[in-house]
Amino acid sequence: MRPDGKRVTNESAIVTAVPYIMPKRFDAQNFATEYAEMEPMRAYIHKKRKEGIRISYMSLILAAYYKAYQENPKINRFIMNKKIYQRSHFCVSFVILKTRQDGTPDETTLKVFFEPEDDVISINRKIEAMIEENRDAAHDNNTDRFANFMFSLPLLPQIIVSLARMLDHIGLLPRKIIDLSPFHTSLFITNLASINTSHIYHHCYQFGTTSVFLCMGRPIANFLSGEYNKKLMPLSCVMDERICTGVEYARFCNSFMHYVKHPELLENESETEAQRESVAI
């Protein structure tokens, strides 16, 4: 048994056979784009701001994804060594921009773990805290330090990556390394809207266990309804089709888009009341 997941053994023969037919993750990539209406998200964010709670668009999208996953847990599966695993936790990887002391741009990759009781408010709090902790250009997180060490000596990167691939392949990669790796994640998300860039279809990495990569693109005119004065946010998605059936993916996507359109459903009442009390104090 892997430290990050449990082997799925009760699937149909067809689903079990697919990883043998398409052994590589890039063999099995499907591409899709959904368009989220900006107005419901903007109205909700504005409402929460009046209550003293600042919520980002990315946190809202992640909360909708997490809520839809809780209703459709197969979306949190991954394939390793042609076997299907159900991940034992839920986490999200993403990249943030930093500025070095000389003014040049830099990036670092962050990874946040969600708990069953998390809602849009607690998810936003976790994301913002992680970003704030790693925003300082002089700060190196554990992933940065590991990468700096790995590239400090000739041949060391090739040796470490090859060893990690082998251990991951046979299920013996230590949990500490899996927790450090941004490539071992339930979801990898990138917010290109934050840098005013159009959406892209980002590949799912062959290294690691990323089964879904989601990209938030720059808002565009609402061509779907013809209301060009309103905006849509493109959400492009690359998915490993081997983790579940097309019907199950469709159910997840419908649930996900429903929560994006109705973000008020993403709150836990107890969490909301606690936030209101802290603002009042």
C-alpha cells in the first residue's frame, strides 16, 4: 500500500484495463473548457467583503472544486504503475510569483492540504496564509530548499529524480517526499487571470500523481448568451481519463460548475458565524 493512496480493486474490467492500454499520463489526457459566469462570483466576493471577509477568485474556484470532489470522490484518484489508487488526502498545488531583491521576477510552488470540514472561508484562509508566508523573496520553503540542494552538485538531480521515479513506481517513495512534491497532488491550478493572460491547456506531469490540471484564464465577453457587457472566466482543464469513466467526470463537472454559479452554497454555517464574530470583535 502506498503512503498516499489505497489500491482500487473493485472497478470494472474495462476501467482496470485502460491504464495498460494507455500506460503514460500523456497518452490519456483529455482537454475541456468550461466558462464560469463572473457576475455570481463577483457579487458573492463583494458581499463577503462588506462583511469584512476578503475572498479571492482562486479560493472560490478551489472551494467549488473541493465541494464537487466530496460528492464525486473518484476525481481524487491517480494512476501509478498501471494501477488505480484512491488518494488518502486532498491537496492543491499552485505557483506564486515573487520578486527577488534585484527586482527580477521569481516563482515558487506551494501545496495546501484541505480537511473534510473546510469550506470557502477556511480554504481562502489557508491559501492566503500560505501565500503570505512564502511571498518574501528571501524566504525559501521546504520545496525550494530541497530543489536548491538537489541542483547544488553535478549529476545529483539525475540521480535523485531517477531514484524518486523508481521508488514512486513501486510504491516506496516516503510520505515526507510526497508531501514536499508539488507533482503529487489532487489538483494543480494556475491563475493566469491574475497576470492578465488567456487560458492554456497545461499538461499533467508524467512525474508524480497529478490527474487534473486546471487553468483560470483572463475573463472574456459573454459570447454564450450574447450579453457582451458581461464576462465569463474560461476554466481550461486537462484530465487523466484513466481514473474514472466519462459519466463520472461529467457528474463532477456539472457539480463543480453548479457551485461556481452558486458560491453561497460553499459556506459552512459554523465557519461563517465564527468569522462574523471575529469581525465584530
